[in-house]
Amino acid sequence: MLLPKQSRNCVTGLAAACSLLLIACSPEEVRQVNLIPKSEQMTMTGGTFTVDSLALFGGQSSRNIKTVIDEAWSGNPEGYQLDVTPGGIDLRAGSPDGLFYGMQTLRQLYAGGEVPCVSIRDNPRFGYRGLHLDVSRHFFSKEEVMKLLDVMSFYKLNTLHMHLTDAGGWRIEIDKYPKLTSETAFRTESDWRKWWDGRDRKYLPEGTPGAYGGYYTKEDIRQIVSYAAGRHIDVIPEIEFPAHSDEVFVGYPEFCCTGRPYTTGEFCVGNPATLRFAEDVLTEIMELFPSKYIHIGGDEARKVAWKSCPKCQHLAREVGGFEEVQCYMIEHLELFLAEHGRVMMGWDEILKNSLRSSSVPISYRGQRGGIEGANRGLNVIMSPGEMIYFDWYQADPCTQPRAMSGFSPIKKVYSFYPVPDTPEMAAANESMIKGEYVAPSSVEYIYNGASKNVLGVQGCMWTEFVNTSEHLEYMMFPRMLAVAEIAWTPQNRREWHDFRRRINREIPLLRSRGINAFQLSNDVEITVTR
């Protein structure tokens, strides 16, 4: 079991108030219902319904348990109505999705052969409730991904965004370019920072003794996608363009500006063969992933190699500068995906483009990209790194394994307003992001009518410092449950002290299911004062 340890890069000077969260429970408290995410409406009606778990979850027929797809259902397609009485259970929804989420609620309610009598009407706040997983910096097996899918579905998350390619290694089999996995899915060192900063940073051919890494075969991907679909989860693939692609050029150096590996991480956009490569790869990706969305990265291109490349210099003159070189590639990929019936998704740098109305930026550099995109009429996903990234510290760094150099304790995660459509909400988010007071009069916010453009939220798990499934779970849980509630529960139903009570009841259950959840013995509070 992963335990907190002294960090070498301990950050000092934080004002942190610590309070014990694990509270003794009275008998009355034990009988409380502790759903996560909290439902839209719930009434405890008194009493219990006694039922065998096989009858409830094992597919056995029972005249006392009714599950009905009701064409007259007036709620969200993922919503449901659940009524439990001493005589039985009635679960109704407008779609199989709704019935599935109603059953997840029953799984949380069920204990000791009984279900408490309740009346619940429930609808998700957002249709996109996501988790991002970086499998490039560190590879996680098909079985580990499936374990996460099980937990995601239990808490009503419905989207897994897989970051399949980056400088850490190419993680998916592509038939037309076999060297992507045979030459660049393995490297010399498992420790990301040691490898990335080392003088001998090298990728190794598959089969090299002691090489670190791995990749998913096409059959692995089909199994993951099928497993996810059975849990009502969509899997979105991400293939990085035009940057974060150092590994590609080890096997195929002709697609970078220098024609040599280990010299750049950016594709040579001025080379027409680069665009053919991108189309070939995305064609095979679309054959594997039925998702409406395909993520093309689009972030953090340094553009240095372009400025000394004759092909990219020529393109820059044609399109109006090196910033426009990136926009040129993004526009090309956007059109290509649209022609194949898919929608482009990318990190918020794609807002530099005049995007199609269907394209979706993910706002990760704070909330501003999401606000801008929504106000431009684009559908957006809110994922500000300063608030809902799971690779940031969740407690005092002196007590924790090494992480990114920011703080996102669970209270901070839970405080996020995913639709900052008032100056006050936007300022509250910005204050937490900056760690200092920000006045409402100084911030942009989502204007009237544009709130509907926020499709949802996504917590992100980057893995530069995470190379085991045990550590992965330690960083993700229970913060992932805070994101699940932000994504599902109406804003006016969310309240920190109530969530804190429920999350403390949930952590032992997570651990009993084999999830190495962080134990909330300390509630590190980050407060902003004027």
C-alpha cells in the first residue's frame, strides 16, 4: 500500500489549517443515505425493502422489482425515477442509460440485504462527465484501465479520455506505421523525470532486455472500448499534433523539420507528407474508437524548429506567420475529421483557430479558455489544471509522494464552479486559481445564454510522477468523486460540509473494493483573503 512519505521538493510557507475528518458516527448518522454523486431530488420515506443481491443485481426476475424504459419520461435521457417501498422497487427512465444510472444508485443504497425506502428523481447536470488518463508518460495495462472504468461507472462518470501519445512513448498499434510501437513504445528508464532530464534519453526497440513501457494492441483497444460501452462510458482517443511528438521521429524522422530524431518534438507542418501521416493515423484510430469526438492535442507547440525549416518558412509566408502554421494543421485535421463524421476536440490552444461550431476546446489553462469558447458559441469542457488536475498535491508536500508543484486538496477541487456565469462565480474560481483575491469587476464570465455551451467537466490524471497503479489510485481517489459530483449534481445541491461527511463514509468502501484511496486525515484548506 502506498503511504505518504517525505518529499524532496517540500514546499514551505503555506498557511494550512488542518482538522481531523474521520468522525465517529452515531447510530442515527449511520442510517443516513450517503449517495455520491448527490441526487437531484431525494425523499426518505421510512422503512426498508428486503431483497437478495442476486435478485437485485444478478439478473434474476422478481415481481417486486420493476425496471421500465418509459417513453413518457420527461427528464434527461440519462435521468431516472427510483421509488423504493417496503413492497418493492420501481425504477423508470427514458433510456437504457437512465436505467443504468438508477441501478448504480441502488448499488450505493444496498447494504446488508436491504434498501432504504426512498423516492429519488435524478438528472445529471452535464452530459459530459469525464476522466482523462495519461498512459504515455507511464503505461497502464488494459486490466488497470478496466478497473478504473468500473469505478467511473459506479460514480456516474461517462467519458474516459485516453492520452495515448506523447514524448513518453507511443501507446497504440498503428498498422501502417509499425515502428511507432516497435521503436518508440519503450524507453531506457521508468522514472520520467530522471529519463526526461537525463543526457542519455533514448527510446528502445521492443524486446530490449530491461526496457520500460508498453502499448495497446488493436485487440486490446477493442476490448477496452467494448468494456467501457457495457458501463455506458465513451472512450475518446487523443493523438498529439503538432507537438509533444518526440517519439514519432525516432521511427519516422522524415516527419520532423530536421529529419533527425531527438532534435524536436514538433511535426514539420510544411511537409505535405506530415498531413498524410496524420490522416493515416486518424483513419486507423477512427476504425477502433466509435466516439463522436477525436482529440488531436493542439497544445504547447514551441515552434522553434519551424523557424529554421525552409518548408515551414514557406508555409508561414503563405498563411501569415508561424502562429498560423499551427492553426493551418489544426484546421486541416478539423476538416478531415468532419468529413469522416467526427468532431475535433483539443486543448484550449485550438481557440486560436476560427473553429467550426461543433469543435470542442478543453479549457485547461485556467477557466478563461472555457469562458471565451462558450461566449463564442462553442461547446466547451471545463478542466482547469489549477483546480481539477489530480497530479497536484492533495496535502502538505512534506508528507506526500512527489507531485506537480501545485495544491488541489479535495475541498479546493469541490469548490470549483463549472459554469462561471456571474462575475462572482468567475472571480471565486480565479481567486482559487491564482491563490489571491480577484475582484469580480476584473474578470470575464460566461454571458447570458452561453451557459448551455458548457458540455461538462473533466478531471485530468497526468502521470509524469505516477508509475504504478497503486500510486495512480492514491492521486485520483477520492478527488475523482468530487469531480463526479460537480458533473452530476445541481449547483444548488452541492455543499462542502455535506460532501465531506459523505466522502469520509465512502473512503473505507473504496479501500474495501481494492482502491488505494488517499485517507483524508488532514483537510488542507487554501483560503483567499482580500
